[in-house]
Amino acid sequence: MASEITDGADVSSRFARSTTEAADELRTLAAGLDALQTDAADRPSVWRRIRQSVLPPIICVIALIAAWQLYIVIAQPRPDIVPAPADVAAALGAAWETAQLQQAVFTSLERGILGFLIAIVVGTPIGLLLAEVKPLRRAFGPLISGLQVLPSVAWVPAAILWFGLTDATAYFVVLMGATPSVINGLISGIDQVPPQLRRVGQVLGAKKLSMASLIVLPAALPGYVAGLKQGWAFSWRSLMAAEIITTGGTMGFGLGTMLDNSRQLSDIASVLATIIVILVIGILVELVIFAPLERRLLRGRGLLQGGSR
């Protein structure tokens, strides 16, 4: 009889412990759900995001223009050396009215985007190969890093001799400027992939090709996108250098050509106007394409703080 009472007490004790553990798990789950709801509620509104991300650069630009105009009023420099903001705006408006600005922007964007896409197509498989095959990485890794730090303008003379004054020269310079960054960005992203993901892929029977394309590459996307962003910056700078140097022949009229023509005419207002357009395009590409893509990737991995959304 005593043993039956003891067994009953043990059962009751185990039942009580299991009930307590279940209650603790429910409280933990509820706390997690509350945290998720609080996090979602703390997401800034559209106006707050605009105020945090758009207004500061606009205010900065207005302050710079005001300081520029103040310098013109106080120092009164020669207009052919330091033009006023109104003169630069007038030069920009004149280029728009003659349709030179539209033509130059379209030509340069077409070259830059197409050359960058070619660099992605070339650099992505090379990056995967070098990241997965260690002997190849040891052999070609230093060369890729050296090409990344090599100024892209150094390729212009060779490209002119190989391709002449044609669009192929610009595309080649863009390719050589962007591809090393794409490769190194992908390699860096793959190096940060947790080994557990590879082991899971091996357990599920993934082969080398499917492992690289379906597991490693998606996991390496943050580093890969960082490499793409840097690659675009290099390709845009390389393109401007190529267009400035390779004028004439069958080369189209791009922003670099427009900049060099203004320099030959000693039109400093047009020179500054063209520089501003080149700068604005680079900023817009960053804000419209790469910044949202990075935020989406980081948010999907839970790496983005609520205030940065």
C-alpha cells in the first residue's frame, strides 16, 4: 500500500513538473510573440523614413549651395574660374534644351548597365569557382585583388589599341573595372557562410553544383551584394574615364564626352554641371537599387535594427 502511495506521489510530481515546464514554454512563446508584435509596431512610418533618409541629404545639399553662393558674394571670383550656382543651373538647362544632356545620360547609362551586367555574368561563376576550389583561389586570388586595386583608366590605352575608338573600348574598361570587385565580393560572402549549412546540404544529398547554386550562393548574398555595389561604383568610374579619353571615332556621345567637350571650350559652368549629373546618377543608383536590396537581405536575416528600416 505504501509503495502505491509513493508511486502515485511520483506520478503527481512528474505531472506537476511537466505542467510547470509547459507553462514556462507557453510564457516564453508569448513573450516572443509580444516582442515580434512590438517590433512590428515600432517600425517607423513612411513619413518618418522619409524624414530620416531623404531630408538630411536634401538639407546638406541646400547648405552646400548656400555656402557656395555666399562665397561668390563675398570673394567675387572670376566667373570663368568659379561660376555661381545660377550659372551652373543655366548651363544644365541649356544642355537639356539642346537634348545633349538626355543623349549623354542615355548613352552612358546604357554602356554602364550593359557592361556591369556582363561583369556579373563573367565574375559570378569565377567567384564561385575560386571560392570552392582552394588551389585555384591560392593561385589566382592575389591576381584578382591586384586587378581590383589597379586604376581602370590604365586599361584605356590598351583597349584603344585593341578595339579602336569604338564602344567595345568602353565596355572592356567597364568589364575590367567591375569584375574583380564582383569576384572578391562573392568570395568574401562565401567565406562567411556557416559550415552547418554545407553539412545540411551534404546530409540531404546535394552535389557540388547544387550545393554551390542552391545553398552556398543564397547564403552568401549579403557579401555578394556588397561586391556588386562596389563593382557598380568601379564600373561607373571606369566608364567616365574611358569616355573622357576615347573621344571621336564611332564612340557615342556620353557624359564623359560631354565633360571633355566642355573642358575644351573652357566652359567651367558646363564642366561642373556635367560633374553634378554624374554624381547624381551614381547616388540615385545607390539609393534606388542597392540600398533597398541590402535592407531587404538584412531584414530577411534579422540583422536590421528597427530604427534603420
